[in-house]
Amino acid sequence: MWKYYYAVAILPFALTLAFVPVTKAWYRVGSAMVIASLCWALVLVAYLFILFVRLKLFRCPRCGWRFGGGIRCGSCDLPRTRRLSSANSDW
């Protein structure tokens, strides 16, 4: 998805411009579809930015490698979170 994110983001906008007739009767529907397709592009860009920040910028404090999507560091096996023992748990 990283390779073709621009096509996925702009394709609904291009299809809307190509297939919605430009007539006075379709003006509101067409403009709503253009706005919706541009909102789709903004949502996709925001999602990819959050994914980039989550996957690339969180580094392991022990070894410096990135955590990625797992619950443990891939190189030094440091867990992302501490486990609570049963003595410290409120359950």
C-alpha cells in the first residue's frame, strides 16, 4: 500500500470527475461526491501518517531498534509493556 498510496487516494476523485455529468440537475450530487472523495484522500493520508509514526518512530529503549507492530522488540526481546503481577493487580 505504501507504493500506491497516491493512486488509492486520488482514484475516487478522478472517477468522480470522469463519470458525474456536469449539469445543473447533478450539481449538488456531483459536488457532494467530489467533496466526499477529497475527504477520503485526507483520511487516507492521515491514516498513513499515523501508521508511519507508530511503526517507524517508536524505538526500543534498550537496543534502539524500532518496535514495529509486535508486542516485543524483535532484536532484544524487550516487551512493550510491563506485566502486572497478581499482587499489584486490582482484580
